[in-house]
Amino acid sequence: MEDDIEIVYSPLQQRYTKDGHTLDIQIYKYEDDADWTLEVVADDGLSTVWNEGFPTDKAAFEQARWAIDAEGAEAFLSVTLPRYPH
């Protein structure tokens, strides 16, 4: 019988509005994992997930805010726009 793995959600995740668009900053990890996953979901449903994990939920949150502020919200609305390496 497989154990159910719980997902832990960071209290830092939130909705963030920039340039007239609302982005969901989602930060989570599996209960037994050390690293946190960062995902930004745009108001049109497009999701951007960072390839590498973060050692803390705070580090993930800071990366999300930096990326949104540096690239603008529209960078998370289109798969064709260039991205900084995440």
C-alpha cells in the first residue's frame, strides 16, 4: 500500500497584481522534499514553473517577485516572450 504524500503550501503564496493582470504566486513542496517549487499562474491560465527548486519558500517568493517586476506581468501571459533563465 502506497503512502499518500501530502503537499505543503507556503503561507507566502499570494495573488499579485501588476500591469493590470493578476498573477497567482504558488509555492509548494511535497512533505518529504527539501526544496520548494515555484509556479506563477497568469489570469489567462498559463502556468510558468521554475525548473529548479528553492531551499526556502522565502527564496522562491523573492524570485517570483523579482521576475514579475523585472519582466512585467505580460511575460507570464505568452509562451513566445523571452524569459530569464529560472
